[in-house]
Amino acid sequence: MVRADRVDRVALCGRTKTGCRAGGQDLITEPDDVTEAMPVTSTTTSAPGFASVLGNPWARFAARRLGRLLVSVWVLVTGAFLMIHLIPGDPVRAALGNTAPVELVEARREALGLNDPLWQQYADYLRHLVGGDFGTSMLSGMPVSQVIGDRLPATAELAVLAFALAVLVSIPLGLAMAVLTRGGRRRPVELAFTSGSVLLAVVPEFLVAVGLVYVFSVELGWAPVAMRQGAASYVLPVLALAVGPASILARIVRVETLAVLQAEYIRTARAKRLPDRRVYLRHALPNALTATITVGGLLLGGMVAGTVLAENVFAWPGLGSTIVGSILAKDYPVVQGVVLVYGLGVLLVNLVVDVALALLDPRSTIRES
Amino acid sequence: MTSRARWAGVLRTPVGAAAAVLLGGVMLLAVLAPLLWGGRADEVDTAHILAPASAEHWAGTDNLGRDIFFRVLVATRTSVQLALLATALGVAVGLLLGTLPLLLGPRLGRLVTAAVNIAVAFPGLLLALSFAVIFGAGASGAVPAIGLAIAPAFARLTQTLAATVAGRDFVAAARIAGVGRVRVLLRHVLPNIAEPLLVNATMAAGGSLLAFAGLSFLGLGVQAPDFDWGRLLGEGLNGIYLNPAAALVPGVAVVLAGLAFNLVGEAAAKAVGPRTATATVRNRATDSAPPTPTPPAAAPVWLQQTGQQAAQADALLVVEDLKVSFGTVTPVRGVGFTLRRGEAVGIVGESGSGKSLTALAVAQLIEQPGRVEARRLEFGGDDLLRTPPRARRRLLGTSLAMVFQDPMTSFNPVQRVGRQLAEVAEQHLGHRRGPALARAVDRLRAVRIPGAARRARQFPHEFSGGMRQRAMIGMGLMGEPELIIADEPTTALDVTVQRQVLALLADVRAADDVAVLLISHDLGVVEQVCDRVLVMYAGRIVEDLPVERLRDGARHPYTRALLGAVPDLSTDRDQPLVVIPGRPADPAAPPPGCAFAPRCPLADDHCARVDPALIEDGSGGRVACWHADRPEPALYAATEGEGR
């Protein structure tokens, strides 16, 4: 099974808490049999024994995760390749329009290699990709790699800033809410937080963006309505992108923290008479975070795609406006290239999430071995 | 509760009812709006192009002078219809992909699972954009694009749910009975996962409504002259400075409709899914009260249980009239006892007798909404009820050790074991990191953990169960404990490991003159470790006796019944196991008289009316019974039943 438990838990946790707990419970008890036999009997000296115990699961984790990344990249590349071939009819004819002369269409087909056998096109495509050649725009004649190079920084800035904002806001907020509302305390606060976050989570980023534009640009005139000029122009796009994921993440952090606060090791920490601060930050938070990352990791990947909508509201000169224009103009090589970049971005975020998870939760590295 | 009743229950919650009304309104509008206002929405008025909002045109007009408000109302049908179509497609494909592993068998199934796993990692919007390339811009392209984009997530959910159901016994039984895969799927698996799937499909409908608005907004969805909310929003955004209403009204419509689907789904999920126990225990009165015990006003004399050797100078722990309550339920109803230094006392009783809560209350570990009251609660001469929190923390942190039942879950899974021990020394003894860790290793050695230095650097999951329990005791020894409270410390362990842990407890006790309060339902364990036994029933101590007298000197009928229910080597194995007939008292409604009376063969009217006090017998024991020492009439002649 290819690394299913993370998504398993996502699916389960998305539905009911108990399912998720039960799943987690199984995972906790499972490794006992495995490890009991392994390190207990090892009679090696302390230092290399330590290294091998630590080294093995990590090496296995790295190998497994790398394998999955490679398969995903291959699927992504193949999908992008097939995308053009799945378009009904002749993509070149569709792009150039019905009035274009037959010779031009034929010449363009030849130039794009569309007349070659499929396997050869695939091989050429892969070879070009490895060489950094993403093809040529059918409209502007510019290399796609150059289009991407021009547009990617603006999108990456937006995504990274929004990503950071969402994480930095949601974790303290979720933790604080969990602590404040644990055990049925402060019902009004709980109600306000849950209903507010549900509302914010439902509103898609482009509507948040429109609302923000209306309030801050049209009514108050505090921020520029569009374009990327100066630091102030970043505020609204980043906010629009981060608000939804931040509120969902904060909810997840709260729910997971509440669940963790019920755990017996929290009672143990209390039995050690640690100060509350230490109980929450040292014992509850890391455990709540692992669960949060398992559930919310995919959300952060989704933010990469979310930039498309936000960019279109704010006329942001990034990949998002490029891909939409290219789809409408049927400039398929550009679409192909941009989809690849977005896909790679998502895979990268997922990788970061998994590594973070492995660092935070030592069990996750051996879970599936 | 039948599923219909549960779905009806959704409507009775405020959120569920509001969401249902909202959804009903959206649906009604989708059906009626084009019939009622279709004409006005398409009415071109070149005299009023791009007019701002006014009394005549509530949301202004567009570039052909058409009324935007009515266009938004009329667009409800297109928006909802397309969203539902896309959802139906996505759910159908998702169900197919999700159930395919069950139908194809393990080998091919794994392939499908892997494919879905990879697809699900990509955000829906990216998939939708890619599919929009293939199917082309326009409503007919956007429906399959969004449908296929939500399919992987739905497939993933179906797979997970189906896998949990498929692992259950009844499905396995059906398989063994030779029922075909398709039939297993249709008859046994799908009906059992239908509810969560339906809930998620409802939320997916909300999601695709928003996604559709997004695609149309980008110009990839509905094309002119047709219009939906997303398209209206996109058109309105261009003129947001002149007429904000043109962008805001369709935006509000999208949010409301999306919210309607999502909230109905969430309310249904809450109703369908299991409830959490904490949600039912509510107590407004104690919401703001700190969980510190407070002396009660004046308890009726007959309710009080006094500490037996309260006057003794070597008393370590003095408990008088301890009560633990959760809202209106009081599972511990006035418990009193005294523990001398170095003494080992066991508390026994059935589950629900309040023995664990008593231990937690003594350790000051009852959390809200639980509430602890006591007339006296003294530990090592300090009054725990009046010691300031900081001093109390230090006192308990160094002198009181806890050992919990399940060593698997009592350690923080993401911290190294050594750190978790060292923390105590850092916190309470003022040690720095290095010396604290050295002490932790030393303590692990003291509880006979081989390779303590290496073990200290390991995570709890690398320890075996018995080793974890010993490490737990080691954690208690980080300070200089005068009392170890062990709550069912060996219940989760197998018999050989159990013996090691009990021996360790006995050694620790002997070495440092540490008192032990051992909570157990196992009389054998208590006999092995303790000097004295407290028998609890329904939140009270009913008997307190030296352990030597347990076997033949027990005076309370409940104690004798407990002993009678323990099988030993001489038990006739052809006879059914002896059980105590009846059920334990309901802690929510304790009887006015003796709580054990309904199950007691000696009980009479007096027992049912008046609760017996716990009376000292002058020979080191206490008993709360009107008929103590009276022999039972043919006590518990082997009762049919599933004994424990």
C-alpha cells in the first residue's frame, strides 16, 4: 500500500472524530510488537546501537517517500502530456480557429511533433522536460520556460506569504481556543469561534478577495485594488488567500488539541505537576500538531492552486492569470507547462508536510515499514 | 435510533433547522425564479446602462441595462443545477473508484488505491483546471471537470469507509459463507457506509457550487448569453468602484447557497456520527469555578465518613468526607480514610464504584467539569484545600507519584522517555538539563531497566508494556515520593509482567518507607501488596479491613460477595461462575438507603430506607452495614450468568 495512512486519517477525521481516534490508537499499539523484539535484544554498544536504531527507520522513510515523490512526478508529467492528446478534435485547429489555412495548421502540427507516433512524442516530451524545455507558446512564440520564469516569482511570493500567515495565525489561535473552551468552558466563546471559522472556511478565496477589495479599497481606500506595486499591494491578496485555510486549520488545531488534552499522557504531565504553560506547549501542542498536519496538510497544498483565483481578482501578474488566459486562448503548451509547475508545487508542499510530520512524530517514520 | 429518526433529529438542532430552511429557500428559488422573473432578468434597457444600485434596480444594471438583482435570482437555477450535476458525476465516479478495490480483489485493488492516493494529493481546483483544458471552456466542459476533480477525494473516503466495514466480522462471515463480492458490497458494505457518504456528498455539493462559481468567474464555466452566479460576479467585479452591489450581491448568493449545503452536511454529520461523552456532561454552575476542592457547608452527620486513625501522628494522608461530582451526578459520595506513612492500602470495587475517581481526587487531578469537595484533605501534614497552588504543585510534584493503568498511553508519544522523567527534576528540584537527565537515567536503572542510558534516549513506543510501567514508577521516583498512587497499574499487563511490576512496587515501598494507595478490581493483587483494604460500593466505602481478615473475616455482605465471585483452584469448573446478581447502583440516582440493598440477600425495609454509617469495630476495621456479620441465607447459590 502506498503510504495510505495519512490520507486514510484525513478521510476519517474529516468525518468523525472517533474514527480518527480509533485509527490513531491502533497505530500506537501496533509498533510495540515490532520494536520489542528489535532493540531490546540488540547487545551492541550504546553509541552505534543508537545510530542504527535511529538511522534505519529514517533511511527507510527517506527511500519510501522519495519513491512516492518520483511516482507522483511521473504521473503528473504523463498527465500533462496526455492532457493535450485527450482534447477532442485537433488542438491546433482549435487553437488557430476554423478560418486558419490548412497549411498553417499542418505546419504547426509538424512543428509541435503532433504527427509523430504517440510513444515518440512522449519520449521527446520527457527528453525536452529533462533539458528544461517546456515547449513554445502557440500564440506568442515565446518559450514556455521563459513565460514561467517571468510569472512564477509573483505566484511563489503570494503562496509562501499566505502559507506562512495561515500557519502562524491558526496554530496559536487554535491552541488558545482549545485551552479556553476545554471541558465545556466558555460556551459563548466556543460558539463564536466555531461559527465564525465555519463561515470563513466556506467562503472561497475569490469571494473573500472581492469582499476585501470592497471594504479596504473601494470603501476605505486603504489598499490598492489590484496589481503588484509595493508592499501594500501584497496585503489583500495574501489575506484573501490565507483567511480560509487559516480558519480551517485553527479549527483543526482546536479539535485536535481538545482530543489530546483528554489523553492519558496529559494526565501524566499534570500528575508531574508541571505548570499549565508547559503542559500545553510541550506536551499537548506537539501531539496536536502532528494530528493537525496529518489532517490539514492537504489544505496547504490546496493553497498553491488557490492562487489562481486570488490572482485573477487582483490582476496579479503570476501564473494564475497566465493559465486562465492560456486555457481560454487554447495555448496548450503554456497550459501544460503551468499545470506542471503547479503540480510540482503541490508535490513539494506535500513533501515538506510529510517531513515535518516525521520530525514531529517519531512513530510516523516506522509506521508502515 | 433508526436512521430516519436521526435525520429528523438534525432538523431539531438550531443549526440544522436554519441550514435546512436556507437550503429549502435556495431550492425553491432555483425552481421558481426563472418562471417568475425570467423576463425581467433578460429585459434590455439601453437607457440605463451600468446604473448603480437604486430603488428601481436594487443591485444596479449591467452593460445592457439588465437588472442585476433579478439576474442573480434567476441564476440560482443554473448555478444549483450545474453544481448538482457535477456532484452527481463526481460521487458516481468516486463510488466506483472507491469500491473497485473490493470488487477487484487485493492485487488489482491495490493499484486502484495507489492511483487514487496520488490523484487525491492534487488540489481539486488544479484538477478542474486541467480537465477544463480537455473538455473546453463552457458549462458542458466545467461539469465533468468539477465532477472528476471531486471524484478522487470521494473515492478515497469510500475506500477508507469500505475498508473498515469490510474488516468487520459480519463481512468476513459473509465471505466465508461464499457470498460473492458484488453481493457483499451491495448488501453488507454499502448500506453500512451510506450515511457518512450521503453527508459528505451534501458537503461536496456545496463545494462544487463554490468551485463552479470559481470557474465561471474565471471565464471557464458558463458562457454568455447564459449566466450563473460566478459569471455575474466576474462581470460585476470589473465595475466594483462604480457599483459594488453588482459584485457583492452574486457573491452573497454564492456564500449563502454554499453555506446552506455545508451546514446541512455538518449538522447531519453531527447527528449521524457518534457523540462525544464530554458534550453530554455540562454544568453551567461550575463553569467558572476553579477545580480546586472547597470545604462543603455542613454535611449531614450520617453522610460523613471519618478518618479512622485521624488522630495518629504518623498519618500521611487524611481524607474526610470526600465528594466528586460531575454536574448533578456524584460518583464519589463522601469517602473518608487515613493512610499512615509506609502503609499500603488497596481500594477495591466494581467498575463505577468510584475508586479511580477517589484516587484522582486525592491526587488533585480531577478536571473540570468535575468538582471535588472534602471536609478534610491533608497530605504530609499540609492541608491541600488551603495550600496556595504554587506550593501545592511543588509538594505534590516531589512527594506524590502516580502510576496509571495503561502504560501504552500514559507516556507522551513524541518525547524521549528520559526527557519525560528529567522534566520532573528540572521543574521541582531546580536541576539543569544535564543533571536532570543523569538523574532520570539513574532512576530508570533503579526500576531495573536494562541499558538505562540508551533507553532514556528512546521513545515510549520502543519500550514494551511492562518496561513502560516500570519507567512510569521511575518517573514517580524522580522526586522523593512519600505516597505512590497506583490506579490499576497491572490491569493492562500480562501475568508475569504483572508480578514484576508488583514486586518493584513492594521494593520501592520497603526501601524508602513509601506509602502506597493501590486501586484495583483484582483482590489477588491487593492481597499481595497491601496491608489494608477499602471496599467501595456506589461511591462509598462500605468496609475497611486488614488484609489478613479479607478471606475469612469480611463483615459486609458485598465484600463477601466479591470474594465469592473470585474463582480459585478449588472452584468446581462444571458449575457456572458465581456472579453478584443485579446491577450496580446508578450514580445519577443513588437510593436513599444502603446502595447495595437491592442486590443484598440480607436487605430488609430498614436497609432500603436508611443508609448505614461506616462504624469502627474497635479491632482496626470499619463496616457500613445494618446486618454486618450475619450469615447469608445460602449465599449466592451459583447464579446463571456470564461471570467475569
